[in-house]
Amino acid sequence: MTLGDFTLPIRLVPRKRSQIMPLFGFCFAFVIVSLATLLTADGRMRIRLNGEVVTDPTVRMVLALLLFAGALFCLGGIVAMAVKMLPRSPFFHINLSSDGIVVRRWFRQQTLSWGEVPKFETLEVETKSKRGTRINHYTVAMRSVTPPAGASGDGTYLEEVLRISADEYGSESEEEDAALLAEWLNALRKLAEERRLDDQSPIDVPEAFRSSVCPLANASRSDARMIRTVERS
């Protein structure tokens, strides 16, 4: 199999292996939190808070409701992971065609033509919590924007147009996946600018993303219509 054996349009879907551990974690947490909710709501069970037995039924009910909210959150995580693992991932995917890029997340869809999408680059986001500092890497498209008249500040600032969690689709490290996806999308963008990007023409796909690719024989026309509609609006 050569590197140019894929043709547009194609769909990138989340890798199932990347969803297994989060799915297991949400399932385990859901079971634990659900049991804790039932035990807390049961007035016959002794519940200790800060070393003291909770006897006030109102306090017990508040604790049970908080735990129930946690169980719902875990259930939502289970549903999200399961939806990402559906065949061809209808609610989480990236469609690439000769006309542009379509990114789907649940019922929200971003549609950009290659002509309007800025250059792709990587973004490093640092998140601090009690557990420590976590660094996430994304593939983003950012454009320069001039502040409106009367606004404070001089010059221009960067506005994020599109953000992709590349690690869901790639097989390398999170940082490498973000860099590889940015480089690949920029290559497709350049081909489109040079009018050398056509459907049914072989394209190169980085090895890290090849297992996430699904051919889309009938997607090109529908994506093209959406892209042209967005451009006219």
C-alpha cells in the first residue's frame, strides 16, 4: 500500500483505541458513584462526613443529589465515548474534500473552504488543577483580526477559527499528532490554492492518521454545497 492510495473525499474518525481507556474510566466511575448515591440516600446506612455521622436527612439528601449529578456526568461520558466509536462516527469526524474541511462535533458543524481557512499550526494549552499541570496539544487555524474602531489596543490580534484535538485521530504522541495534522492540512491547503487538489486524485496521508481514514464516495457533493452556502452567507 503506497502513501498515495487514498482519494478525496475522505473522513477522519476517532480511533477506537483512543476511546477504550476513557470509556473504561467513565464506566468504573459511574458504578462507584451510583453505589455511593444509593448508600447515601438510604437512611439506614451510616454516612460519615469529616469524621462525624450524618444524621440530618436534609444533608444526606443534598449529598445524594451531588453524587447523582456526578453519576449523570459519568453517564454522559460513557455516551460520548460510545458515540465516537460508532461506525464512521456520524457525530464526531473530519471530512476532507477538494472544496474544504468540515469538522463535526455532536450537532455542531464547522464548514470552511480551503480558500478561507487560515494556515494551520499547533497550540499548547496548559491546564492547572489540584492533580498538577496538564499540557494539551491541538491543531488550530488562527487569523489576524484588526480591532474595531474605538476598541482599546493597537495593531492586530489572533482569532481562533478552528481547533482540532488531533490525538483522537492520530496514533503518535499528542504533540506529534497535532504537528503532523497541521503539516498535512497545510499541504492540502497549498494544493487547493494551486488548483491541484481534485476529488478522485491520489493524496498522501500521514502514517499516523491512515487507520482513521474512511473513504466517502458520496460526500463530496454534499460538502461542496455546504461550503458554497457558507461562502455566500
